[in-house]
Amino acid sequence: MKLFYKVYLFLILVLVLILAGSGWVDHHREVALFNDDMAKDAILIGKAMSGMIEHVIHQSGTEMARKLVREANLKEHNIHFRWVQLDSPAATVNAPAVPLNSIESVMQGRVVSLIMDKGKKGAFRFTYVPVDTSGGPPSAIELSESLAALKKYIRDSTLHLIAITFLLLLSSGMLLWFQFQKWIHRPLSRIIDKSRRIGKGDLAPDLVFDGRDEFAELCETLNTMCRDLSESWEAARTENERRIEALEQLRHSERLATLGRISAGMAHEFGTPLNVIHGRSKMIRSGDLEHADIVQSAGIIGEQTEKIIKIMQNLLDFARRRKPKRSPQDMAAVAKRVIDMLAPTAGEKRVYFQVVEQESLPMIPVDPLQIQQVLTNLVINGMQAMTDGGRVEVALEILKKKHPEKRDTGGDYLAMHIKDEGRGIQPENIAHIFEPFFTTKDVGAGTGLGLSIVYGIVQEHDGWIEVESTWGKGSCFTVYLPIEVSP
């Protein structure tokens, strides 16, 4: 019913403005009429009184005229009469009650009626009618009438206007309430309920409304929308089922392709050691070998077996990836530990390292052993790519980046750049370097699982890897790790 209160408040405002304007006009008009009537009555009474006094003065003298004024005061309670002399000094008994300069025209034979405030006594209307005293001092009859009746009339009119306004607002509010319930609230409630059911998936066009107004048109529009949505939803469902079926087929094909690549990689990696083992064992079984040759063949079989065990261990590490045990780490210190560990091997290959770090790097929440494994694999790959020696640079800095696989506004990430001066990666191979058992190295030089394990570890840390490579000039692997762990 919030809409009702808005409409009702607007109606109240309009009615109050109309009634206030109308009441103000009527009030001023009635007050003016009432005031004019008082002035006319006072002038008529004053002229009649003036005529009688003039007659009494001519017939019986001044004293009899004063007696007439006193008797008139005894009979009339609303108007007080005085016979005043216009040339009497102020504040004397016979002086007018108002300043002489405001009734100068009375001395010229004109009637004057005016209103004057007497302080605590209130406002009075004073009317002066000239009296012909046949050569005596200029005189006039003073009629004074309190305006308390006018004030009472104004107060009663105001209270009447307020009462009418209140009754009008009450009656209009009750009428509006019942009509609002019938014409607006009930139809809106049904439409709102239907809208909520549509939001929950009820698309049945079951909204019925009698009439031809806008609500009936809106109900028909909602029913049409439900029919259209139902048809669209059914078409979308059918299309989605087809897409899911096609996606499942595609995933099945991808799984088969991945299984084929892994199988081919395993056959490739296991084939050579197994052939060697088979050949040596066959030679030992023949009994034609000398003792020294048997010992040598057994050693070769052991070496090839250890190579197979190592390949299997890498494969298990790739398949059974554990969750990282994070703790705040100084990544510059982690990088330096990796460099120190690989320094002897780098010296043999004429490779030297350079670590570049940004000042005031924050502590990063990572698993130190896993990140050390990431750096070790990437640095070793860089070393192996430089057959004639060169430089491997490890640079650390904080960058504002947006995760390529998340819908966010971006954040601060630690970027670890591992750059070498090797032969680089051919463009057609960049898209496959993180696939299991994919390798461009010579047979026996690598299993093709190192970068796959690196990729998985970085993903577990909510990060990602970017690769830039120019064939014949070198490669740069950039690992991005978040500064803060996502909740």
C-alpha cells in the first residue's frame, strides 16, 4: 500500500492548497463585508443621533442634549456615544478619543469612520458625525464600537474552515482507500504475485483480469510474455541438450586424444630403457658372457630401471598434485636459494645467473617447496636451451594485472620473469608446451612432464604463466602469483 500513501499525501496537499486558497479569499471577503456593515450601521446610527441632538439643542438646550446622549448609552450596550468638542485639548473630558489630525474632515461637515487599536482594550471602530450647534464650538457625536465581535467571527470562520477541511480529507481518504483497494491494489497484487512466480520458473499464462483498462492490457502482455518465454525456454533447453551432447562428445574425444598423447609419451619414454633391459637380460640368459660383462649388463639394467622409476615418479607427481601449504615467504630469498643450488651445474655449462628484484617486495603466501620446484624447472629449462652458454635472468616485481580466467577488476600480483638466451620455442609449439609428455628435447633428455607440473602448481596458487619466445633469440616465462590469498 505504499502507492496509496503517496497518492493520498498528494491528494491531501492538493486539497489543502485549494481549500486554503479558497478559504483565504472567502475569509477576507467576509471580513471586509462585515467591516463595511459595521461602518454603515455606525454611520446611520450616528447621523440619526446627530439629528436628534441638533433638534434637542434648538428646542431645549445643550443640557437636554447631553441627557439624551447619556440615555442612549443606557439603552445601547454595543455602541458607546459621546458628545465631543473638536477644539478641546487632548486628554480632556470632551476631547475625541483619536488624534485630531485623523478627523480634520469632520470639522468640514464630513462623517469619518476609522479603526484604532487601544492596546489592552483591543481594537475599536470610531465614527464621528458632525453636530450643528448654531454658532457654538465645533462638536461631533463619537460612536465607539469594540471589534471583539469581528475577531470572534474571524475565529469561528477559521475553525469552520478547519473542520470542513478535516471532514473532507477524512471522507476522501476513506473513499480513496476503498476504490484504491478495488481498482489498483488487488490488480497490482495479482500482477506482482505472477511476476514472482515467473521469476521462480512458472511460465503458465494463467493471469486473468476483467475489464479493458491498462491493468487488463498489462495482464495480457504478461500472458503473452509467458507464452513467448515458455517457447524460448523449450527451444533453449533443446539446443542446450544438443550442445551438452556435442560437448560430451568433444570431451570424450579430447580425453581419448590426451590418453593417446600420454600413452605415446609413455611408450616413447619407456621404450628405450625397456629395450635396453630386454637386450641385456637376454644376453645374460644366453650364458655366453664373461663375469665382467654380466656385471656390466646388470649395472646397465639398474640404470635403465632407475630411469623408468624416475619417469613413473614424475607421472605420479603430476597425477596426484597436492594442495599447497601456504606461508608468507620472501620470494627474493627463494629465488636466490634456487640459483645457489644450480650454480655448480651452471658453471659446467658456462651459464651465469642474474637476479633482479624490485625494492620492498612484500611477503607472498606460497608453498616454498612447490614454488622452488617451479623456479628450478624453469631455470633448468633455460640452461638446457643454451647449448653454448649464456645468461639466465630471474626478475621479480609487483604488477597490477587481471587474471585471464577470472571475472574480476584486477589486483596486485608478483611477477617472476625467467628469461634465457637460448634457441627459443617455435611458434607452433608454444600452445603445447604445458601438455603432458610434450617435449622438443632429444630422446632421453627429458620426460615432458616438467612444465605440466609447473603449470599445475601455479594454478593451485591461483596464478598463471605467460610465455614469450622468439625462435633463435630466447624465451621468457613469467609466473604470476597473487599478493593475497583469495577467500
